[in-house]
Amino acid sequence: MLDITKDIQSLTTFRRRSGDFMKQLKKSKRAVVLTVKGKAAAVVQDAESYQRLLDLAARADAGEGIRQGLDHAKRGESLDIEEFFAAFEATHGISG
């Protein structure tokens, strides 16, 4: 959850107190929104939290791919294995 009193700061303040911000990021695990001329310009977060975000996004992408594949199969838009390999080999110039 974003705490606007702590998690939104100007880029100038971040530059002046970057060490303090790094400690805050590591301790709180919350991202900080940096502003330029009062508008959000960047988001800074600790590496561990960013990696967790990437992992979550990858799992969401995989889940969406599976969901789409199941939808295609239900609509009869899938290939059986022989058709798939024939098309794959033809596309990639592989002789089976």
C-alpha cells in the first residue's frame, strides 16, 4: 500500500538523501514514487522487491497463456500433435 507521506518524493530530495532512501527501501520493501515538477516521473524500489514483482508477472503471463490455450482447445482451434510437428518442421525447414 502506498503511503503518500513517505512514498512520494521529489527527485531532488531523493538525490540529496539517497542513502536514507536506500535504507528505507530495504526496510519497508515499498517502492518510492519520484516526482519532477510535481508529476510522477519514476518509481524506485529495492532489488528483492523488484525481483518478486518480475516473478509474479512471469507467473501471470504463464497462467494467461495456459488459459488462452484452453480456450482455443474448447473452440476446436488447436492442432493435434502430428499436425503441429508437420507445421513446425515446414516453418523451420526441418525434414522429418
